Amino acid sequence: MISSITNADQLRMMLTKCESEIEKLACSFQKGQEYYCISNNQEIWKKLNKRAEILNRLFELHFNDDDLVRLSKVNSLLETYEHDLEAEHARMYAMLQAIDKRYLFCSLIEYWHDDKNPQLEPLDDDAFYGSRWNRMLDIIDHIYMYDCVLYDCNDEGYTPYSDGWREYDNASFSMAPEVQPCYTFWNLISFKAYSIPDVLQMTTYKYRQEAFLLGDYMSSLKQPTENTPQSSKL
């Protein structure tokens, strides 16, 4: 069991091996061009989940007051993104409804990793972990393809919080039980194969909004807009 290992060197060796296996499963080359393959998805997911488990265990072993501050700040920042999106969604939905009651409207928070310009915020003790952050985040991003939605609002104000999701939240931070993860953070580490140390570095989140006009499906209005949250730095 990874959760019972207390030797950081052993965990780093396991991480190096795991990331190499992920790369072999996820990547292929044709005529010098790299491709991401999906034929081994189940095996890749198992390895990605193992990688996250190893990194989360390293985070537990490393955890100190500075880590607590950073964890709290990132969680608060993601929660701010949620509140800002909800406010903008309500404003835009009211505006569209004033034009035509047939409008449907959704607003999303997504994460897109840019391996050419990753804009990661380095961890204070990056060497302790030994992960190939940019490479692994790029692979995760490509494997998810277009399934990168982390938070969504629909129409009059449905949000994930409307479902009482905390009743089944199993992602409380064992090393910092006083920090309650927001939905976006919880989604990232529970369903998207990211580790806590991954999320503490990630900054390239996007807002996306789409409007649909009911009544004429084939020619319905679909106006996607995209922007980056203003406060994307710690």
C-alpha cells in the first residue's frame, strides 16, 4: 500500500518508473511525429491514478506550514473562480432572457495545459518530488481531450453545489482537515487524475460560455466565448 510507505526515496523511485510507463503507454511516434494513443486507455488511467497516489503520499510526508498556506491559497483562488463565474453567468443569462426566453445558457471552468508555455507556479521544494510535471500534465490533458470541464453553471443557476455534493465528498485533505476543498479542486483530484502537487502549480484555467436558441436545433445559435480568470497567480 502506497499510503503506508514512509521512505521518500522509495516513493520517488516508484514515481520515476510509473511516469516512464505512462509515457510508453500514451505516446507513439510516426515519421518523427509524436502522437497520443487512446488504445491503452484503461492501462493509462491505472498508471495515472497510481502516479497521483504516489505524489499525494509525498505531499503528506513533506507537508509543513508553507504547504498549508499554499494549499489554502490555491483552494481559495479556485473557489473565487467559481463565484466569479456564477456572477457572470447570472448577468449574461438575465440579458439573454430579456432578448428571447428560448435561450439556454451554460458557463464552464476548464483547465487546458499548454506544454509550450505551461505557466506552472513551481513548488518551493520541487526537487523533493522528482516529477516531470510539464510532460505528465501534457499527457493528462491530451488523454482527456475535450473532457476538461471542472465546474459548470446552467440556465437559472444550477451549479455542482446545488447537488449537495459534499455529502459524497471523499477528497478532504487528510494532512489539513481544516481546509475544505472547493468543488473545482475536488473534481481535479477525484476525477481528473491530477495530484494535489499538480494542482498547486496549475494556472491556465479558462472560462467558457455557450448560448443556444431553442426552436431551430439545426441552426441554433451557439456562441462560445472564452477568457482567462483575472487572478491566475498565487
